[in-house]
Amino acid sequence: RMQLGRRFPVAMVMVDVDGLKIINDQKGHEAGDNLLRQTVDLLHHACRADDVVARLGGDEFAILLAPADEYAAEQVVERIRSLQNLYNIRQPELSLSLSCGWAVAENPNEIDTLFNRSDRMMYLEKRRKKP
């Protein structure tokens, strides 16, 4: 449907909750579920009303921004990081770490690769964080 639309450019932001399995294992699934709910709330606050936030499963989320260029995607990620920092100041006992990556489709021909490109960027950030 996006390929037929006229709302370009389109951006996708991929978000991964870092260390969710460890939190579930060490603090229990209730703590992990709470962290996921906090993540959803944070992502909605970082986005515009028309943006689509979706949980893909497990610890991964996708945000569809339309229309949105590279600058708009970067601004959403900056707001996510800012809200994450604020959350961690307020909730130090259950800290939140998110890895984000984004990509932009300038035209309908690039829609097919949008998910894979944004996912690849998110995993690059995730790898950079590992010690």
C-alpha cells in the first residue's frame, strides 16, 4: 500500500530493547513486561500522532514515519534517546537501553528494502554497544 501512496519520503525506525532476556532471567518476566510497556509509552511520546509504532515481537519495535526524511527520522531517534535518559534517571532500579536504526525511502521503489536497511542499522548500533 505504501508503494502506491504519494507520501514520500518515508522513514522507518527500528528499536531493540537491549538485554531484555537478561532482565527476564534475573528480575522475572513481570519486570521485563513492565520494561516493554515503558518502551511502548516512550516510543509513542517520541513520535508524531500519525506515526505508526508496532511491536514486531519479543524485544523489537518498528516505527513508520510518513512523510519523513532523514532529518525527521534522526529527530525521532534523538527524542527516543532523550526520553530513555530521563526514564533511567527516574527509574534507576530497572534501567532501559534501546538500540535504534533508521532508513529512508525516497520513492516507491525503495519501500521493499526499507525494513532490512533500518534493521541492519539498528543491529550495527547494538554491536557498537557491546564491550
